[in-house]
Amino acid sequence: MIQKIIFVYNANSGVGNAMLDSAHKIFSPSTYNCNLCSITFGVFTEDKAWKKFRSTTNLELQFLHKDEFEKKFVGSKFVNTTLPVIFKESGGELKEFITTNELNELKSSDQLIAAIKTKNLK
């Protein structure tokens, strides 16, 4: 049984990085390298469907930026994994839940929500 779902963005934390990411989304969206960021957050605000899902799900969700993930899971076999990625924590073990390739195929937060719900049933 899944205890927690951990979302890892391909972006670093901090206000300065958030501003740079927003600018990148505006001026060169096709080269922005975090589809998880793109589908859950617009340029300035969180996607409405995603926000509703987060506030109504009974799943425990944790969100980490690349630098936060590397610090929290130092020594993990996943530290050098391709990002963005979503992990599940089950029985104290971290496992891939939705891969980078799967995330990069998604076009909307609705598709992400459907993928989470489908995989959670397995």
C-alpha cells in the first residue's frame, strides 16, 4: 500500500529560481525542462484542477525541488535519476511511480490526476 507520493520537480527551490522558471515558461516554453511544473503550475498560479485534487485527495503528497530531493535522499539510488519524476513510498522503500518519460507525455493536470488514480489502484 502506498504511504506517500513524492513529486520531484526538475527545478531548484527558492524565489529567484521560481522567477527564472516563470520567465522561461513565458519566453521559451518549448525548451522548459520540467513538464511536471508546466502542467501543475501556470506561469504565475497553480492549475485549478490540480489544486482541487491536492486539497481533496486522501493520498499523502510531498513536493520537492531537485536540490531538496538531493539533500533529503542523499545516498539513494535515485539521486541521479532523470527529473521530473514521481515516486511512491511503500513499506519505507522508495520506488518509481510515474517516470520522466510518462510525465513528459502528459499534456494537462487532468491527465496527471488520471495517471495517479490509475496507478494507485494497482
